[in-house]
Amino acid sequence: MCREDGSSEVQLGQTHIMGFVTGQLVQPYRDRPNEGTLSIFTEFSPMADPSFETGRPSESAVELGRIVDRGLRESRAVDTESLCVLAGKLVWAIRIDLHILDNGGNLVDAANIAALASLLTFRRPECSLGGEDDLEVIVHPPEEREPLPLIIHHLPIAVTFGFFSSESLLVIDPTHHEEAVMVGKMTATLNANGDVCAIQKPGGEGVLQSVIMQCLRLASRMASDITKKIKDAVETYNTERALRKIKRHPTSITLDGSVNLKEKLNEPSGHNVVNELSRKHLEKPRLASAENASSPGNNGEGESKSSNFGRSSRRDGATSNFVGGAASWDPYSRGVDSDFLKASLASRGTLTPKKKQQDPTGERKPNESKPEESPGDVIPTTSAMDVSETGVHKGGEKTLKDAVKPKHKRKKKAFSSTADAS
Amino acid sequence: MEVDRADGRNPNQLRPLACSCSILHRAHGSASWSQGDTKVLAAVYGPKAGTKKNENPEKASIEVIWKPRTGQIGKPEKEYEIILKRTLQSICILTINPNTTTSVIIQVVHDDGALLPCAINAACAALVDAGIPMKHLAVAICCCSAESGYCILDPTKLEEQKMKGFAYLVFPNSILSVLPEGSSLVQGEPMEHGIITSVTHGAMSGNLSTLRVSVSHL
């Protein structure tokens, strides 16, 4: 399994979408010389549905692109001013490619999550001004200087509802069968702070105001839920990424790394991504002066300290399984339910690492098995988490007079990798 | 001669392979194939009624769509589509379902060298998953030669860039048979040595002995 900065894979029930983010230096628009640009390309691959054709994007493809684009651009989720390198001359143009692999319904929500997850894991090369007049821009390759993440202020999450001809029937996250028979749909894009970023209701059956308000309330609860899941997945990716840097120099770990990691075990876990990254940058210069090991090892150690979530046992196992590659301790390789993932992160990952260490090679084969499968030991925690999930929905069902059917099988895989020493 | 490959492999050693089938729900057949870090996803829909204008309606036709990781479809992608189509046409039994089209869609997930062989293998696995009738399986490998004349198999992207020339070779798979008749002989040579497709880039001096070794590794 390969993972990379700026790529993500989302599975929402049967819907499967991949997102890739790339960046390029271009000239800015005339009327916005200080801002970078963000563009979204949606590929309705014929792989996803027999009715999708190559060539000109269909109406629904264009609509999907517009909804995701509006959620990101107009809510200013991505800070475009930080993408400016040289005002008026060079800015970063960020391009998001969303590939729809499997259409199981509700492509908008899944595409939105894929775009957000890949933006959060994307790293752009650091540039500095140099040359004679300080007008030349030097782009530093990732081996020289650590690439930087994008500045993302908040995560706008799209939640889609489907309406049916019978007034009391409302569905959240419709599957493709439901989409075929529903008479109206509405997509609400909100963030975890409770701000409504966008609402799209393209025609269809008229709906009462009270129903719209109830949908928005439900959506707001879903949004905070999904935001947490995305953030957890990105955290895991960042930890893995840091560990991969350590893997390059396994000897340095046994000397210093493991000792340092165990000391930091009791750190509070409530970091968000921005804090984590700023600490990484702080710790780097400190380590650089102290150690005389080679630089990638340093960066790795600095990052590992700050991004520690009690995974020291995993790391020791991981280094010995280096030949098996990153897949040997992939938490998502069996389509793990993200509820389990939350539980595993909360309980300091005791379940998952032991399992992975015991069976590093065997995992290669059942890789990417069907999402419905889950290993035996996942079930106890999953059921515990399921209770809390249904608790949320029961609350939803009580407040709504209508029959709300949450279709909630969300599993997420965040991909990440680094170019190996090979 | 001893060759130092960056990831510690022998010159004849392949990267770890992984394949999963039936990963997509809507597609009739799907497979994901990864060789080391190179990963390709293939989906098959078919057979669908009707053939395109230029195709022979007395045979089944195969349509290949190649989706790159990012960016628009350009000339290299079109070339891959053509090579893949011709390879698949030679392994599928085209006389069984005349006047139908089978679509094969390839999505590149990650490219770390030997992309086209990986895609051919993925497409073959997806066709098997979809139940399309085939004569035999296609096994693809990339081998490249360096300036100094040594030959290595299954290069990574970094290794590919350093090489003087490389060739993609596709062979039929060897037949494992319980019956004493075993593998069929074609003109005195075992069938699995026949090359279905070969694509070469750059300049290569003959290295047939290494090719023979590579065949035995498949």
C-alpha cells in the first residue's frame, strides 16, 4: 500500500472516492495578486457507474464540483493569502483531483470529505527568496527542507438529505437506490463551529421550513461528528509519517528514540494539528544541535516526540518489520470501522499494534478486503462505540417527528507515504 | 556482477506483490494490483451490447480507458490504452460474444516504476473477476538495462530514470496441470516462453539470457 502527502481515500458505505492534491507555482490573477488559487477537478470515472461516460463532464459532475468548491472557497476554509510567494508574480495554485471510483450514492458528501482529508495531509515545498536581488524564488525539495502543510481554518462538511413524495419521509446520506427514487434533495455544508457555509437545494419537491430547520440541526451534529473522524484520521497519518522518517535510521531509534518516546507517554492527547506542527518546528532546531546523527533522523525524532499518542510499542514492532513496508501496521488494512479507530486511539492503541506485529506478512494478502469484514477483536469495541452512535441518532429520532434513517457506515482510509530511501 | 539496488533487492528479484479482487461494488469485475509502491486499480464492465464504429462486429471488442493520477489525459495515456487493448485482445476469446464491448477502466493510484506492467496485471485480474472468457492469463514484467550492461527486473521510479533502456514484456502464464500432458508445446518450445507484447524504450543491447531468467521468475 502506498501512501502520500496530499492523497486520501474515502469509503462511505459503498461509495469509494480518492482525492489527490498537487501544487504548482503560477502567476496570480490580475485582480488578486496576493492570493493563491484553489481548483477542484472531479472525475466521474466510468469505473464508478456504467452510466458515467468519459469526455465532457455531465451535469451532476459539474454540480458536485461546484458544491465542493463553494464549500471550500467561499467559506475561506483554505487560507489563500498564505499561498502567495511573490506578490503579483508567483503564487501557489492548488489543484484537487477527485476520482470517483464507486458510486454507491451521495457522492457530494464523500467527495467533500476526500477533498478535506487530502488538503489536510498535503505538504507544499518550502520556498524562499534568494538570488541577487532577492527576486529569485528557490523551491526547496523535500529532502532539503521539510515541506509545509496548508493553513486550513475550519472544515466545511457537506451533509445531504433526500426527500420523498410522502411528506414524512426524509433520508440522510442516500444510497444510489434511494437517489433513483427520491423527489428532492438538499445539501447543507456546515462546519463544527456551527456556521452554515452553504446550502444547495436544486429544485425538486417543496419542503416545509420546519423540516429544513430540523435538517440543519441534524446536519450540524453530523458535521461535528465527521470533523472529529477526519481529524483523527489525519492525526494517525501524521504520526505514521513521522515514524517513517525514523524508519530510515532504525539504529538511532534503539539508541535514543525509544527512551525519549517512553518519557513522553503521559503527554495530554488533546492536540490539534496546527499545535502539533508548530511544536515540531520548535523541536527541530533543538535536536539538530544536540544530535550528530544525520538530519532526516533528527526531524523524525523531533516529530515523533510531539506527535506521540502512546504508540511506542507500535514503533518498536514497526522497525523490525521494515521490510514489510508501511502496510505492516496499517490500521485501515481490514476496512476497520472508524468507530473502532476512535476507540483504539482513546485506549492508547493497545489492540491494534499487537495484532499488526503478530501478523505483518499475512496482512498483505487480506489487504483492502471488503468493507463489511472486520477482524474478530474489533467487534467488542465496535459494539461499544456503536451504542454511543445510536445514542446520538435516537436523540435525533426523538426530536424529529419524521422517520429519519441515518445511513451511517463510514470508513475512512487516509493514505500517506514518503518517498523512501529507495 | 553484484548490483547494488537501493532497496536491497537482487537484480532478478521482484517487489512484493499484492492483489485484491472485487473491491468495487458497481463494477462487474475489479482488481487492485500493487508491486511495491506502484498501485493500479482496474474495473471491468461488460459485455455491453454493440460495438463502436471502427470495430469488427463479428468479434467482441475491448475498450480501455486509462485514468492518470492527476492531470488531463494526454498522449502517453493514449499509448498505454492502445498497448493494453491489443494485449487484452490477444488473451481474451473474442469469438464467444460477438458484437459486444467490454470496457476496462484503469485508475493509477500511485506510480513508482513499472506502471504499465502493473496495469496489465491488474486488468487481467479484473477480467478474471468479471468472468470474461480468456485463453490464458497475461503476466507482465518490466526489465531494464543500465549503461554497464547489467539487467534488472521490476525497477522503481528512481531506478527507471537512471536506466539506459527498458522493456515491458508480457507472457502467457505457465500452465500447472495435473494431467501428464502438461504444458502444450508450440514448435518444440513450451508455450509460456512466447511473448505476447513487448514495448521497449531507449537502447538495449541483447540480453536474452537475462530474459530467460526473468521468464522463469514469473
